[in-house]
Amino acid sequence: MTGDQWISGTHGREILVDIQGLHTHFHTPEGVVHALAGVDLQLWKGRTLGLVGESGCGKTVLALSILRLIPEPPGKIVKGRIFFEGTDLLSLDRDGIRRIRGNKISMIFQEPMTSLNPVFTIGSQIEEVILLHQSHLASTRKQARAMAVEMLDMVGIPYPARRIEDYPHQLSGGMCQRVMIAMALACRPSLMIADEPTTALDVTTQAQILLLMSELKEETHTSILLVTHDLGVVAQSCEDVAVMYTGNVVEHAAVEDIFSQPLHPYTKGLMKSIPTVEAKKRGERLHAIPGNVPTFRSIPRGCTFHNRCDEVMDICRKEPPPVFCPFRDHSVRCWRYAN
């Protein structure tokens, strides 16, 4: 893929991020852990992509790999390409990726209460981001403070000129998450990565945060990669969804296609496991995918899902499936769609 090919998305949409054959490994005393095993994934400009899967499947590792925040050692991106606006992020030197990180790509980390520095006011933390990445708009602390107040107002924090002097411990979990979103959007990024942004928040606050992110996406035209294990969050907030299992994307499509016509047996199992009022009224037990998720040190040969799959074929036990596209804009790693 060359630098000018990234604009040729389907339906005239632009591809903002194109990940090709990404492998990220971690070296441990017990051996090498293949956290990402050849991930292929695209994110369209101006859309929200939900990255869904069970805990430990590699979602956060993928998010950190995009920003090249994998700690080395023990981790290392060993192979692959990550194109962002036509530039391969893995080819950039340290200064080059720093100009991208926090500026064109921002991230909301898990646990907002621990992501903010407890000894600095929220205002000073937002100002630092602005002065570091937006010096052409705010060259003085006073200008940065004015922008910080504006950002707090944008994310719905009341009395922003006063609350800017607060410390993180003086805010609720939901308010801290709003501050994290304000910091992420302060530099007007093209892509915002949100890693489990509603973790540890009550249901009402979760809904408010998801609605806020959706409204801000429309207002700022920022693309969002939403990392979550909650299919309800995906249905509510995303336009596209990628399903991960044991370090790879096994299915990728528009959210309505995934929910109405899932193709991969693992995705089908996830859909069946969603509790419904109708099933409860009928007294049906909640569906569970048989077996256990293999550890990264005991990944089975062939398709990594074959030992839990009720549609398994002989080839599934021998060869890992490539990506098939049985329908337009709907890709799946499953041998059943080889023809």
C-alpha cells in the first residue's frame, strides 16, 4: 500500500487506519506470548469502530500498538504495517511518532480515576496537553487555560472556569472520564482511541459518556476506535465492529450486519450469549460457548477456535484461515466461507 492509496475506501469512504499483518509479542520467563498474530483491520474516516472481544484477547495490545506504546521489553512489534493517513507509523522515528501521538491520535485509557495525576489540577493537566501539541494556537499559559475552560465546557462539566482548579479526587468517576475526553479532544485529533471508557461507571453515567462521545464525534469529525467487551455498548455507539479472538480479528463488518447476520462461529456464540427478556420469560438458560479460551501459550494449531466450534471441519484443525469476504464490506476468518 502506498501513501496515496489510503483514500480509496469502499462506498467512497476514506480509510483512516489500515493495519496489515500486525504481530506483537511479549517475552516472558515461560516463553514468547503472541498477543497479536497477524491482525488485519481498517478504520474508516469519520466513523466509530467497536473492537470487541473477551478479556485478554488482545484488544488493548492492538490499541497500544497503534500508538507504539508497547513497553519494550518485554513487548515488541515484530512484524506488520500500520498506515495512518497514508503514513506507516512503524516506519517513523521517535520524534515522528511523538508528533502523531497525542496530536493526531489521542487515547482515553481505562480507569479515569487513576489515569489523571492526583497532585495536579485538572486544568493544569489539560493545559500541558495544549501547550505541548497546540502551541500554534496557545503559546502562553493564559491562552492554554482559556482553551482548557472551553474544552471542559464542551464535554459538559458545569462551571468550567471554577472546576478547572479542582483536583481529580474532587470529581466523580463520570466527571473524571469527561476530563479525559476533554484532554483527548484538546488537540483536535483525527482518531481517538477509547479503551473501555465506561469501565467502573454506573449505568446512567455510562449512557451519558457514550452519548457525549457520539455527539462530540459528529461535532469534531473525529474517528473513534472504541475498545470494549460489552456488545450493548457496541450496538449503541458504533457503526462498524471488529470481533477479536486470541490475538486476531475474526470478523469485521457494519454493526447491523454483525448483529443480524454474524458469520464466524465465535461471533454467533457471542450473539447467542446476550441475555434477552423473551428468553428469560421462556425460562431458557443463558447460552455459553463450550470450552475455555486457550491461553496464549497453548494456542491450538489451525483455526484457534476449532476446539470450541460446533461447525468445525478437518481443515480447521490443520491450517489457520485467511480473510474471506463473502459479502461486501463483511470479512471473516473462517474456512466455511472459502467458496
